[in-house]
Amino acid sequence: MQDQNEKTLSEDAVLAALSTVIEPELHRDLVSLNMIRELEIDGNDVQFTIMLTTPACPLKGKMEQDSRAALAAIGNVGKVTINWNSNVPTDRRIGNQVGQQFRNTIAVSSGKGGVGKSTIAVNLAIALAKEGARVGLLDADILGPNVPMMMGVEQMPPVRNRKMVPAENYGVKFISMAFLVQPDQPLIWRGPMLHSAIQQLLTDVDWGELDYLLVDLPPGTGDAQLTLAQVLPLSGALVITQPMQVAASDALRGLKTFEKLEVPIIGVIENMSGPMFGTGAGEVLAADYDVDYLGSVPMDANVRIGGDSGEPIVVAYPESDAAQALNEIARLVAAKVSLLTLQKQADGVIPIQMIG
């Protein structure tokens, strides 16, 4: 039986305490951001839900720790139960332009071939899906599509209601030109044909509602990059590089291309880091051009083996250093995309000054 002298917690006291907890990415408190939901108080026990901007939030632990500390400071708190939910912000330009229910779109790019861009795209997509996000992957490397092999699926489902249906594996929906041509058929296409193919893979596919559509672009800075920026509003772009300076120089061209197209740079990822190729060029590139460095993925033969076998490393060897690095990078990408999209929403609001 509760001690009669012990004060029962009030909702105001709980919210006042939680209003001191700052969301680390948005730099505002949880209460003013309307992230505290379903608050229930039973005597001195407290239960509530924190509504995240992405299920892949990398800072849940800090928010939970800070929330518990803030409530403990009240002095008469019993059991504290924190639940989690998410509402991914929507880049509204996407639905208006392509008519699809994509909340955010992420271009995965590289300045040159052979840096593992498609491998990164596949593993990031799966990592986001494992966190609970609804994820799609568009293989826009029209001339060299290999996502289906990496995802372990040989063909896509039959057409439904006159729309292509994406294949699905590991919780990720994906589509690729590899499903539509014979393996030995060369694709020698000029710009207008590339434009048409990318547009069809975006609009003539029954994608459903997605939190994130990742777009695996061909290497370089050619027609595909320009087409994608024209037909699909991009929430941001990832730039993949190897640790060598020559690879970083090529990655710089990709970075500058997206800046020219007014696409925000989410960050730089260094792939194949370690004794073989060295380390550090990606971090230097990011620092030199004032963009985020999202981390490095260590060289691991199982990354290649996973891609060839259709079991990517985040699935086949989830405890490996490479998989752990990819999972952490996926969380950072999700957090940065939420930040960029919320900023776009804020920029689109026209302040109205009341005249008294």
C-alpha cells in the first residue's frame, strides 16, 4: 500500500522534467518537439512513448538515459517504462513530383567504379529494414545492374494492375533492369533511353509506402545522375570512396556534381578500409569540403562473398566488424536524412506576422 505521505506524481511534473531532455540531433527538448506520447501515470510509476523521427535512431540510448535521469531528479518516481515508436518525416516534394509514397529518397553514388558502391547500398538498405523501416532499393545502374544477384533473387513477381511489382528479400523491396533483360544482352544506350528507363523504374512500379528509397547509381557523373535529379526530388546523396587518394579525388567529382544539382550531401563513407588499401582519405575528403564523415567499412572477404552468394554481410555475419560498421552508418544516415527533411519542412513555412 502506498505511503499516504508520499506524493503522487502529476502529469505536469513529469512533462516539466522531460522538457529538460534535449533531442541530440534536433537540439530541442522532447516535449516541445511533441515526441512524448501516451503518457500514463499509475501512482508513482510512469510509462510513456518516445516518438522518434526514424526507427533507426542512433541516439535512443542517450535519450533513454537522459529521460530516466530527469525523472529521477523529481525525487518520488517509481518504475519508469519507456516505449519507442517512430514517424519518419516526409519530403513532400517526392509525392508531388513522381506520385509515389516515398518519404525520403537517398542517392548512393561514387566517382568511379570498383569502390563497392552497390555493396554498400544493399547492406545499408537491409540494415535500415532490420531497424524496422520500410525500405526500397532502386538499381539505377542501368548498364551494369547487379543488385538482384546480391539480394539473392533471380526474378521479380508478375505484373499486377499494369504495374511492375518489386522483388523482396531481407525486408527490402527492390527493382532492377537485370530483371528485364537477358544476362548476355548488352545495353548500349544513349542519354534519352537512360532517362526513360530510370523514370519507368520509379513511376511504373507498385512500390507502396516507403520510409526510404535508396537509389544505387552508376559510377561517375553522367546522364544517370542528371536524370535522377531531374525526375526525383532527392532528400540527399551518399558519396562512397575507397581509402586511397586517387579514389577520393574521383569521389570529389561526384560530391561536386550533387552540390551543383542542389542535392544535399548526407555524408562520405569509406569502403574497404584497412592494411590493403590504407585508411583515411574519406575522412580527409569530408573534412576538406565540410560534409559529414559517416564512417569506414573495414576490408573483409565476407563482404565480397556475401554479395556473390546473395547473403549480404549484415545478414550472413551480423556480428562482424564490417556488419557492425554498416549498421552504425545506416543509423547515422537515417538520423541525418530526418534532419535534412525536417529542415526542408521548416524552410517551406512562411512566417505570418500578426498585426495587433
